[in-house]
Amino acid sequence: MAQIELEPDESAIDTWTITYMPPSGGKYLGKLTVTNKRLIYDAKFDVSMAGFVEEALFYKFGSEGYVVIPKSRILKVDVKKSLLSKKVLVTLDNGQVHVFDYGALNVDPVAQAIQR
């Protein structure tokens, strides 16, 4: 299985299995790895997914695709909580909002890692 390699001065903070909702809609279950520089989402995306997120954020390795969000592009991180849905909303410099939904679990560690 191909994986995105970390940059020389990059370190992983943590990884969560979480639902991702791109700005264009849809829901994907996969793994979110937050590093000191990027958010890397691996949901075994079909390459057709590339049309649903900004081209600069979609990386393709063989038949697998990843959404990679540089932390430098993040303008705002919001947390929205209800009884059965705890979400982190990540707003980028182009106005797109990417949503990570952790269900009923505590999403605060995810938000804190993104903000680091």
C-alpha cells in the first residue's frame, strides 16, 4: 500500500478513523493523520473523487487517492457539537469548508492537533 511520505522536517501528531465531508458533499470513512504541517486524509478514494475537491489538495498514488491540506492554507478551525455528532470544520484560504465528523466521540483532540 502506497502512503504519502512525511517531509524531512514533518512529524505526525496523531491519526484518527473519522468521517470526512468535502465541500462539494458526500461522506467518506477513512483515516485522518495530522502532522505539524498537513492534514492527510486516506479513504481509499476512487480517482473520480478528484473532481470534488480542489485539484491542489488531491494526491493520487496508483489507484489510491488522498486529500492533503497544508496547515498554511487553514484560516479557521471550528468545533460543532451535538449529542451524536462532534465535528471539526476547517475553513481554507479559498473559502472551502472541509468537515471531519467523529460521531459521538470527543473531537477536541482532533481540533487541537489541527490547530498546533
